[in-house]
Amino acid sequence: MSLELIQPLGGPSSWQEVLDEKGEGLHHIAFQVSGTAEKAQVLAERDIPLLHQGGDPRTGQFTYFDARASLGIIVETLEGYK
């Protein structure tokens, strides 16, 4: 288990959006996965859209999914990170 502390530094982002809506607190939970594209398709079919993603597929990719309507939180997948 790891804990990541994130501080938005200005400009639009999902981190700033949640901070503005709810104040300080839990932003998302993350899961190590393989097959991010397939996971994104399954989540989209369940009305959990892809919010944003980044990283480098060669060294590690993160993807955020907006599950706030159904789960009350954002879900992150991590693929390729060691």
C-alpha cells in the first residue's frame, strides 16, 4: 500500500475540481492493472468514463476514471509501474 499526497498548483484538473467541490480529503483509489484499454472499455460500459490519462506506456501509464456518480470517488489504474 502506498499513500500519495497531491497538491494542485492552479489551473483546471480533476484534483482541483474535487478540492473545490469537497475540500481536502480522499481524491481517488488506485489499482495496478494490465490491459488498461480493455479496462477502460468495461468501465465505460458501466457509465464510468475515462477522465484523463498520462505517463509513458514504456515506463508506466496512469488513467483516471470518473466513478463519482456510482462509487463516490475517482478510480485510477496504473499499468507498467514497478
